[in-house]
Amino acid sequence: MYTIKSRIWIEGIDGVCLGEGRIKILNAILKEGSLSKAAKSLGMSYKKAWNLVDSMNKNANQHIVITNTGGTGGGGTKITPYGMQMIETFENINKNCWEFLDEQLKAHTL
């Protein structure tokens, strides 16, 4: 029996906007409420996580993530409504892609 492997990503004008790794950081932000906690939960440096978020925001039509600096009220990172839509869109496309590839492999395997 064979399996097929593939990765997809969505690119903006200046590079990758969304991919599996970026979706992981977005979901971790949703869960943790902060970029630093999200990065830590994924075993990722804050700098790398920040670079991913910055890249997503620069390559998207609207901000996907907004950050608030710390202070008396505390900081935090939030996914914008547009960002939530982008997560859902990417996850649907990714799921449909995998289903299509699995069907193609079954149809063409000897």
C-alpha cells in the first residue's frame, strides 16, 4: 500500500502567507492568548513566532493577528476576524487537497 505526501501553502506578494506551520502558531495563539505562550507551547523561539506572524500580516490583504504590548492591563495577541476566516479557509483547502490526493492515488495505484 502506498501513501502520498504533500504540503500546501498560500503565498502573498512577498512570500508565504499561510501554511501548516503558520496555522499551528495561529491555533496556539487562539489557545494561549499570547504570542510568547504560543511559541513556548510549540517549542519555538519568540523571535521565530514573531517573524511568522509579521510575515502573515505583511502578505495578507488585512491583518491576521494583532498584538497588544504588556503593561498594567497586560499584553496579548489576538486573531482578527479576517484571520479566523483565513484559518478556516486554509484548513478546508488543505482537507480537500488531501482527500483529492488520496482519491488520485487509489485510482492510479497498480
